[in-house]
Amino acid sequence: MAEIDTRLRILDAAEALFMEFGFEATTLRQITGKAQVNLAAVNYHFGSKEALIQELFKRRLAWLNEQRIQALDRLEAEAKGAPLKPSQILDAFFGVAVKMAGDRVGGGRNFMRLLGRTYTEPSEFVRNFMAAEYSEAIARFKKALFKALPDVPREEILWRFHFMLGAMSYAISGADALHIVAEAPVDDSDSDALYARLMSFLIGGLRAPLPEILTKSTRNSAGKPRTRKAA
Amino acid sequence: MAEIDTRLRILDAAEALFMEFGFEATTLRQITGKAQVNLAAVNYHFGSKEALIQELFKRRLAWLNEQRIQALDRLEAEAKGAPLKPSQILDAFFGVAVKMAGDRVGGGRNFMRLLGRTYTEPSEFVRNFMAAEYSEAIARFKKALFKALPDVPREEILWRFHFMLGAMSYAISGADALHIVAEAPVDDSDSDALYARLMSFLIGGLRAPLPEILTKSTRNSAGKPRTRKAA
DNA sequence: GTAGAATTAAAACACACGTTTGAAACGGAT
DNA sequence: ATCCGTTTCAAACGTGTGTTTTAATTCTAC
């Protein structure tokens, strides 16, 4: 009753506080206070504050990306080798995330809002860790997008994927930030509506005509290390 | 030579360090060390670390939004009362920002990368301050967008504006974050190309068809039940 | 050239942080 | 009931933080 429970209480409290105040500004005393455990419990169970952060990301991120990959697996099984529709791919990737962000009770909401901010986080160890945790899912989705959009330069797809992550991040960070543009309070409680809005936007952006600057020639002299040669 | 210069040196050093490490993780000793001024100079010239941050945002943000408003003024003067094209409006708003982000020498690059992260910053005083500094420009651009897109619900325009800010933020945060999706190093040195990429994406997103869920009735259970059937 | 204000400099301050310690309380097995 | 490994607890530790202080220095004006 009191053993593994302490770990969970710490993780949940930390998640909520990190998302509210950020990593640096959140203290272990806040966390242990909110979790109603002893201060030393964090270092006992996790080793350090940094290790706590990693553990916190691990438990959610592993699950999240597993769900994404499974969704993609199902789509590809159905398609039987045919390229997927871009909207299906985006749905598999972003749908899971937005759904998780809509989960208020399980704490997924806190985590997703934290995650969006963390993606551009300065702290190096966090970014490296994220890159490692993401790598498998990212590789799978990149491959699917390349296949679904054979006539779009791969570099362009990556950039647009990057932009889409930004839009998603802001979408999830929600009304807290939106109130800057909206002035009046905005309803962000309906995650189905949010998802519909976001998805229209993303698909519009992904399928937008290529910028002229790219359709002409690769406007650069230096030979870029083109990692993949054959396709 | 040594009076106002100290202020500037502190501001520039702080900008670079905040963008590299974040607000909390950057210490006054780092700042004054980099600026080659005495530690006490920050509190003498600015009063506190918090006031330094505000001053830092003020000097750039005021200029940035002024440029944006002037660009919009020019467009509207030319149009003589006719609605602008959405792409023109986006160009006025995001073009200035990306240009500033491409300015490596003046320090604008550091600032813009910092700004993108700060928009979703947890710290309340920063967010409130940002909202105040942005309010005039945001109001003008909202009005222009409403006029340019009379058949799109205003709430939808606000959300899409919000998404666009997210995409821009990630675009500017640049290769540091992109390397997570790209694995191989990515060239983000060409701000013209970056801007062309971003703008295609944004216009595609802004002009995307409205989500079904919104075209029917305002918003209720009908539409696109993804995973949860809403009875 | 000198008084007076503005700025810089060095040192210390009070405090909060993450972490460590050593003992107390607990839990299950024998 | 006793033991032993695990977990909790209160207290303290060392360090680094933003800030303040007090004196030295530089600048400005007469």
C-alpha cells in the first residue's frame, strides 16, 4: 500500500507541477509537499531530480509512441502495401496525442502540455532523451509519409512534419496561450472539436503547394549529405 | 562609453544565454561574466533579474510589433478599403518575424528563438507581459483576417492563428529541435528558404476546408467520432 | 581643479535549492 | 518473537542563487 504508491504519487505530483511551473522552477519540496511524501523520497526512489524527470517522460512517452506505432500498423495491414492517405498517417500520429491530451483524469493532459513545451527545451539531456525515445516512432512515420507523398521532396516533408509538431504543441498547450490572441476566454474543453480543428489545419498545411523556391532547383551549391540515395 | 554601454552589454548577453539555457537556468553570474560587467550591475541598472527579462522583451517586442503594424498599414493603404488577401496578412505578420529571426548579427535570432518558447511559458508574469505587448498588433491582425475571411467563423480563425504561431515558433526554433525528426543534420541557415517553406504551410493550413464538426451545427456530438462515440 | 552625482567594484548577505545522513518504522519470512 | 531488508522520516549539509551593502572609481559641471 505504501511502497510503490509513493513512486506514483511523486510522478503524478511532479507532472502537474512541472507543467505548471517548468522544470527548473519546480522544487522537490513542492513536489513532495503535493504528493504528501517525505522530501527524501524523491532521491530514494529515483536518485535525483534529473532521473525523476527522465522516468516521468519514459512512462508516458513509451506508451504514447507504442500507441502511435500500433495505429500505424493497423493502417498498413489494412492497406496491404498500398500507400496510405496522408490524413490517415496524421490521424495515427496526432490523434493519439490529442486524445491523451484530452484525458484530464489520468494526468495525460498535464503530460502532453509539458511535452509540447519540452520539445524545444534548452536543456540538452532532456532533448537527447526525447530524441532517443521518439526515434522508432518518428522513423516509422517518416517512412509512411515518404511513401504517401512520393512527389514531395523528403526534406520538405520533414520541415512540414516539424511545423505540424509546432501547431500540435500550441493546440495542446491550449487556452492558456490562446488567450493572448483571443482576449476573450476560449473553450478548449472539447477535445474532439480541438482535434477536428487541428487536423483540418494540418492536412491543409501538409498538402499545400510547394514553395516556388523549391520547385525550381535546390537553390544551393554545397552538396548536402543526402542520407538516402535509392528510394 | 561606459554608462549606457553596460546596459546594452547586459541585455545582449542575457538574450543569448536565456535562449541557450532558459530563464531559470541562467544565472546573473553567467550574464555578467559574458557581458564582462560587475555582478551588481544588473541590479543597479535594472533592479532585478525579473525586470531585466521584461526590459529585454520590451525592446525587441515593441520594435517587432511596430514593424508588423506598419506593414499592415501599407497593405491596407494600397487596398483602399478592399479586403486583403490572407497571404498578404500572413506575410506582414510572419514575414517580419522570420526576417528578424534570420538576423544573426543583431541578436534578433536569439530573441526570436527565445520568444517562440516563451509564448507557452509557464511563468505568469512573462505571459501577462507578452499579452500586453502583443495586444495592439494582435487586434489589428485579427480584424484584418476577419475581414479577409468573412465566411470563416471567427473562433476558427483564432484557433488557426494560434496553430500558425505554433508552427512559426517551431520553424524559428530551427534545427535544434528539427534534428529530432530529421536525424541527419538539417540546413536552416537560409532564412529565405525557411520563410518560403513556412508560408506555404501556413497558407495551406489557414485556407483548409473547415472541419465537418463545425460546418454542421456549432459543435456537438455529431460529426467525426474518432474513438469515443458520443451517444 | 574640485565638489557632487553616477557608476563600478568587491564582498558579504540571507535564503532556498538538491542532496545526504542516520535513525526510526515497517513488512514479510522464519 | 525475532530478524533483516526496505521504506519513511526529520534534520542537516554544502552549494549557488539573487540581492544588498559599502567603498572605490569615474564622469559631469562649475
